Amino acid sequence: MSYISLYRKYRSQNFKEIIGQEHIVRTLQNAILNSRLAHAYLFTGPRGTGKTSTARILAKALNCAKGPGAEPCGVCDNCGKITNGHSVDVIEIDAASNRGIDEIRELRERVVYAPVEGRNKIYIIDEVHMLTSEAFNALLKTLEEPPAHTIFVLATTEPNKVPVTISSRCQRLDFRRITLPQVRQHLSEIAKKEGFTLEEKALDLIARAGEGSMRDSISLLDQVVSFAGNDIKADQVVLLLGAADEELLYSLADAIVRNDIAAAMEKVRLAIEAGASSIQVVRDLVNHFRNLLLCKLGAGESLELTADHINRLTLQAEQFSLERVKAVLTALSRAELDMKWHPYGRIVMEVTLVELMGNNVERSGDRLGQVEKSGDMSRRETLVVVEEDKFARIMNVWKEILNKVKEKSLSGFVSLHEGQPREISGSGKLVICFRKGYAFHKQRLDEAKNKETVELAIKEVLGEDIKVESVVDDAEAAPNAVSIETVKEMFGGKVIS
């Protein structure tokens, strides 16, 4: 037999197995027992919280041969067919791939027919917010006057995109994110049944990575088992996730406390060598300082972490002022956003860390000199960023350069304004990138007169001869170059020299 993924194998099959949604289970069970079922339900909530599973369980409870009751028997033909997706009375529609008016018209034609095998026909429309406006309008009439034997369950992760005319005709039930202890407990039970051995720290990492989605957490456990085998260690989970190790985050925070730039750069290097991406390091550091902020505010108990972890966070939080924690969070959050678009994300991270500890660069000078002597190229890159970064200095005065060009040549200014500085090339040229479809502006900028004007403006503002090279980005999306304002914010309006 082919392998069945863990999340499918351990999908809830009755109301008792639904985790973290007691308020919804109770509402539906009481409605069944008291014959107060709505003709249409709107299930909303984050992914992986049980919306579709609950809809199927509701269908089984209503069409069970021994029901309708608070729980389906799970063994009759009707329950079996619904579980396997073979019931002609339970119709599931994926609105993400069947979002047009034709599909909804077909639904309207079929809805008038009585159920064949059970008491009710149940239509489950997943990701209903993906339907087109025309499809919603076609569905509206059916929701207004549904046949007595029909129940609709509309599921969505984005209820704000569902028209009010639709949502107002449904009984809305909001699914909550599943708490960390509940995810940990369920994963532990699955591991026990499957014969896996999980370190406590590994279990915690997997549960946290799921971000309240049980499906995501179980899928990640499945992936970890494929990677590490049946004996799972925390460092294996860290390696698979590409995340920063917990100890590394504490060490990085300690380096920020001490304004120890060299130590911070060394920790970053170790994290990246261990397999973590630079943007993941920043994300994990943002989450770490968010935890420190809550502990600093006396709200550590609201964190879904172990008591030992909260105690350690509280001790480290005492080393920071509240303003300092807020400043670090702001800078790192901005860096994370900029890194998504910048071609050299690691440099954005490193410059942000330098900026955070910049008041003590002089005191770190000796340590930085030792970094240079070490010959490690990744550290030498960091030193170049700190001492002389042409691109950063250009971006710092880019508006002045644009204004200078405008004074000299209006056509040169218009073309230059449509491009974005991307990088300093290996030959020392400033690369100006134009979006696909803007080749006309590139060609105008390449004209000798305009290029000379731009290079002269750069020299007048920056005091340095820098040649210009223009390129067109082949991607459909916006170019990777970070926007002028974003880069200026990244460097705090300061020139690094």
C-alpha cells in the first residue's frame, strides 16, 4: 500500500477528536440534538484548525445510519462513504479551482434533488472567498431559499473577502488557533503511536513552527521523521527548519546588550554556516525580542512556552530597557521587510545590527581589526560594509543626485527616476535596474549625454567618480532593488564611511 501522510492518517473523524474548538463542537452538537440546524454555516479561521474536518464530521453526524446524533458511529455505510469521499450526498467544492459561475449554476441545478443515501445533502465549499463576484451572486439565490434537505458549509481563511450578502445568510462559527500545549500534546500522542522518539526541545520547536495550525505541525513532524528517522533530536529540527538555534538567539541578544559587534557577527556567521538563512535568523531574532518585550512588560505568562524558558527570558529582559527592546524590534522588523527585496539580504541584516550597536563602534574597533586578520571572507565582507560601502553612501544621497540630474537634463532625470539602483558591480559601476517593459528609459539613459550627466551629478554630490550601467530586470515582478526610501530608512539617514 502507498504511504499515507500523518496529517491524513490522524485527521479527526468525530467531534471528540476535534482539538481546540470546544465552542464550535458544542454549538453543532446542540443544534443537531435540538433540531436547530442552520441551513448555511460559515466556518472561518486560520488554516489547519479543523474547518473542513468539522464540516465532514457534521455531515456524518447528520447522515449516520444510527443518527442523527451528537456523534457519528463511524462504522455504517454512510459514515464510511463520507470518510472516504464517496458519498453522493456530500459534495465538496474547492472554490480555489472551481470559482466561476458555471460551477455554481451546476450546483443550483443539482441542489433541488433529494438526497439519495442519507437524510441531508451537504455542500462543503472550501476557500469560498475565492469565488468570483458573479459566482457569489449566483450562490446568493440558493442561500436565500435552500431546499429543506440541504445544508451549506462555507469555509474560508479570509472572511473579510466574503460579501456581506452571503455571510449575513449564514451562521458564522470562528475557529481559533490551536494553542501550543494542545499541539504539543497531540504531536506527542502521534509520536507514541507511531513509535517515534522526540526530544522535548524538538517537540517544542515543531509545535511552535506550526503557528497554531495542527495540520502544518503534523506535516512538519512527518517531514522531520523522513529527515531524521524515528529518533528525533532538537538540532535536527533546527537544521531542517533553517532556523536559528535557541542558544544562538540568547547569545545574539547578549551581544546586543554589550554592543559587541564582533561577537554578534560571529554568531551570525555560525548560524548561516549551520544552515540557517539570513532572513530566518532575523525572523527568529524578532520573535525572541518580542518574547523579551512581553517578559519586560510582565506578560511572560501569556507566552506559550515552558516555565524554564520564560524564566530565562525574564532574566535576559532585565538587562534591557523597555525603549531598547522596542528599538531593536523596530529595526529588525524593518530589516526583515527590506531583506525580501534586497539582492544581498545578509548585508541588510549585518548593517542593521551595526546600526543597533553603532554608538560603540569605536570601542569595538580592536575586535573588528582582529576579525580582518582572521582571513575569514564572510567577516571581511562585514568589515567592508562597516568601513566603506559605496552603495549605501549613494543611496543615502540618491534624492540629491536625482535633483542634480534634473537641473542638468530633464530627459535624463525622467529616465533615471524610472530606474532603481541595484548594486555596485564587480567592476565598480553603479547598476541601475529598470522593470520589464521600461526598456525605453534604459535606452535613453544609455545615451552618452544622459549617462555623462548622471555620472557628473554623482561626482558633484558624492565627490567620487562612479560609472553607471543600466539593465532591465527579466522577471515579471518588481526588481529586487530595494526602494530608495526603504534603503534610506535602513541606514537611518546616516552615511557609513
